Amino acid sequence: MQGQWNSNLNDLGRQQADQHGQMLRDKGIEHLFVSPLDRTRQTAEILNRHLALPVTFDDRIMEWDCGDWSGRFWDELIHEWPEEFASWRADEFNYRGPNCENYPDMIQRAGEFLAHLSTLDLERIAVVSHGMIGRVLVGVLLDMAPAGMLGFHQTNDTIFHLSRTRDGWTTRHYVGPEGPFDGLPARPPPG
């Protein structure tokens, strides 16, 4: 569990950020909104070698706060918090582990962030955040029910592309340098 536990990008992460910066270079992006955690700051720095955009750091798009589980391996959680871990796996949306956020908590801060974005005179932005809060941001924009929000996944090399149309939103995604692919990538089965 990483959550808001700080870490640096590894070589693969730096390579992926550079690839994404090259891909995004000609997309007309006007501004970067970035989680203040080290790994996203480093990602934005690499992206901006290609984009040269203004950057705003925002705590509301930090990753899920996994509280006492931060920096722990899955098998440690299973052994040290067996009941809590089982409860979380049974209801990932609502259950709040020891000193953890749950999805409603993340929805609250994501909603505040998105409301702020709607007040800005910007048409094309990029958000550099994390897997779970990224899922929440997309879920809030698309007004998804809990099952829908839990039903897709964002790996470190995946970019979501959402565009507003007269009829709502269109969703596409890129995986590494490949894409765009229609829709959002399905979440793999638990394992």
C-alpha cells in the first residue's frame, strides 16, 4: 500500500513520464494540475520538459490516504489486520481501514477540486495524480455509481482522456504510447 506515502519515480516511471510528455506535446494543453507527492512532482517535471506549462499543486488530488497501512505490503496487512483487511476487501467503497480514507472521503475532495476547475477559464488541462484518486475524479465527472467507479483501472502508464460534448462526456485512454482506445480500461479481477 503506497497511498500518500512518499516515494520517487524509478527508471520505468521516468521513461513513462517522458513518453507521455512527448505524446501530450501537441494536444493543446494549457495547464498542469499536480498532486504534491514526490512521484507526481517528478512526473510533472519530466512532462514539462515537453510542455512548458504552468503548474498548480493541489492536495485534493493526492492519492488515497491509506492511514496505518501506508508503506505496508499486502501480506503484512492480511496478517496484522486480518479482520480490517477482510472488511475492506468486502466493501472497498465504504469501509474505512485504520486511519484510512474511504471512497466517499475521496469523492468529497475530488468534487471540491472539480468544482474549482469549473471556475477557471481553461479548456484543456492535464491532471497528474494517482490511480485511486484518478478513478474517483473520473467517476465524479461521469456521475458513476460505486460499482462503475470500482469497475475500471488506471495503471502507471495509462492516461485517461475525457472530452465534454453536447451529449455529455466521451472517454478514451492511452496505454504507454498506444491509443487512443475508446472507453476506460477494465479493472482486472482481484488476485
